[in-house]
Amino acid sequence: YKRVAGTAEDCFSAGDIEALLIGGPGATKDYFIGKEYLHYELQAKALNSFDTGYTDESGLRELVTNAAGKLQEVQLVQEKKLMDRFMQEVMSPRRGLATYGEKQVRDALQRGAVDQLLVSEVVDKELVRELATLAEQSRSSVALVSTDTEGGAALQNAFGGVAAILRYVT
């Protein structure tokens, strides 16, 4: 258990991962979590334990399949936080750190002003590729936002499906 926890700490930084999946056959995984072998920051990222019938590559595939619902929840929470942050900037009485609309976002990307690019999942794939390429060139993060949430629907309907949280006011 200590060797597995040490390897996890060597491979993962809590700031670099969103969630940690722990799986395997039997009660071993629950014992591992319960005895808190992991560093407390990694332990906090553990979503749950998931049963798998195998301990090889097919077990990894089974783990991801079994954890799909939990992973979807994590993604929706992240999207909500991003959209809340974007909406705060849009509603700010001072000139907020947000812009929206294809032209405005493209201009901000070309100037390197975008911190986080927000794109609705229903936006044309070719446009997504273009904007993602610009984002990569300016070291901006990209989030594909689902329309299944209130914030995601607002991104699509009120802001044209393309928005950005800025690094600085342009």
C-alpha cells in the first residue's frame, strides 16, 4: 500500500489532476482509501472506489466505464465554476475580464489576452479547431461546455457559443 501511494505521489500532483479513480477487485481498494495511505491532497481528489474484475489493462477500461457517471459529475461542476466566473466578469460594474462573440474572442486570442476560452459543444467543429489553435498559440486553456446545464445553455443562446475569460482588459 505504501509503495502504491508513493508511486501515486511521484506521478501526480494534486494541483495537476481533477479527480482520482481507485479501483480493483475485492475490498483492497476500500482498505487503501480507508487507511489514508495517499497524501492528504491526493486523498481529497479520490472520487470513490470502483469494483473491477481485473487488475490489468482491461481492468483500467472497466474502471473508467464504471466511473463514467462520477466523471461526468466532475466535468459538470468544473463547467459550472467556469461559467459562474465568466458571468461574474460579464456582470461586473467595472470593465470585467470577459468577452464574447466570435470576432471579439478571436481578436482577444490573437492579442494573447485570453486566459480561458469557453466554447459550446454545439459550435461548428471547424470553428472550434481554429479557435483552439489560436488558444494553443497564446497558451490559453480551452473548455468545451455542455449545453445540458443552465450556464452551458446561456453560453450558446445568449453569447453565441463562444466566450472568453481574459488575463487582462483589452
